[in-house]
Amino acid sequence: MILADQHTHSNFSTDSEAAPESMVQGAIEKGLNQLTLTDHMDLDYPGTTKEDPLFEFDVEKYFSTLTPLKEKHSDKLYLGIGIELGLRPGREDLNKQMNKLLADYPFDFVLGSVHLLDNDDPYYESYWQGRTAKDILCKYFNDMLTSIKEYNNFDSLGHLDYLIRYIPSSCGRKTYSYKEYAEVIDEIFKLLITKNKALEINTAGLIKGLPCFHPKLNVLKRYLELGGELLTIGSDGHAPDKIATEFAKTEELLKSLNIPGYYVYKKRKAEFVKF
């Protein structure tokens, strides 16, 4: 059984209203032995002001809130204090800020994800207007490759192909062909393997109208073919009832690929967990 959710959000993230305590209680009720909160830190998110810091949070308050929770519930589960960093190509200034942040605070787990393209968020349908899905996905994968070439201080690469969730009907089906992006995706995987970085299995795709988690199965198979072994599993849940979303189905699919287990992170160190 998958007993650790390595990608969840509380109300320290702009897009969640869930108190950290409620997330911990939700994980305990679902029988997990590890929950990692990975709240969003997307520096220089468009529209951000000092008065309204979108997708940024007070890290000192984060630790002062989560550390007592970690101790309080230590007999029931391990509460990982994590963070989801927004990776951006060509932004050495942001990379320096993130490195300082990670040097100053003892995070358990650092998830690196690409959320923004051209300082805009493709979550919104307006971003896709006048563009083709192929062009946007090509930019997304290439920005991801450049970002992980330039930035090394993360543990797992988040939701590789999650962008297909937001393809509007005017741009076609919510999918893509691996063959069209094989060169750049292969380079991403080779770089992760060389840098000893994990690849996330993000189960949220299964509740977003998609037939599989992120990345797609044939893309995950390619990662394995290239020698990839480090896999983390996260629901991307933003509320207690979304914790461990579709973990049973995910385990079944992973076992069908002869994957023996997954990895969890504590104090930035990977630990193997067998199914």
C-alpha cells in the first residue's frame, strides 16, 4: 500500500483553504504514516504585491506552525515540512533567493515544478487563446529542461505533464503524443537521473478527467527504460478529502510496470518504501 503522500497543500498556499491541522487529521484518518505539506512558493508570480504575495508564504510562520504539529502527531505519522518551488528558466535572481531560503530552513522535501510560461499562468484558458496546444507544450517541456539545467536544489520534479489538464476544448483533447516531444522529454529524464533527482507520480490527473496520473504511462515507461528509479508519489491535494487520491489505482498501475515501491524524503534524504 502507498502510505505516504508527498505532495499536499494547506492554507499557506494561495489556492488552499485547509488548515494544516485538518490536513494532518485527514491523513491520519486515511491510515497514512507520512504526510508532507509542500506549499507553493512561486517567487515573482504575476500580480504579486508586497501587500498580497500570491503563491508565496511566510516561511518563519510555516515552521512555527508545522513544527509543533510534527511533534504532536509523531506517534501516528511523520509530518514532512516541504515546499513546492516554482522553477523559472533564465531567472538566476530567483534561483539565488530559493537557495538562500533552503539554506536558512530545514525542509524535509523540496518539490520543483514549472507553473509559469512567459510570466503568465497557463492554468487560465485565456493563455491558450491564439496558440496551439503543441506550441505551448513544446515551450513548457523546453522551459522545464532549461530550468533543471540551471537549478539543482530540489529533490523531485513535480507533475511532468500536468499542463494537459488545462488544454481548452478549442485546442483539442487533453492529451499529447510522447513521440512529438520525445527528444526534450528524454533529455529531462536523463538530466534527472544524472543529478539523482526523483520524478513525481502525481495522482491528481485521475480526478481531472484524465485516464492516468502524471506523467502518462508510456512516458513513465520511458523514464524506466532510461534507468530512472527514484519515484515520489503525491496527490497534489489541497483539502483533507483529496489526500491520497486514487492511491490504490496508482499502486496497481505502478505494479503493472514491475515497479517495486516508491521513495519518501525526510531531511532531504531519500528512503525506499516497498509496496
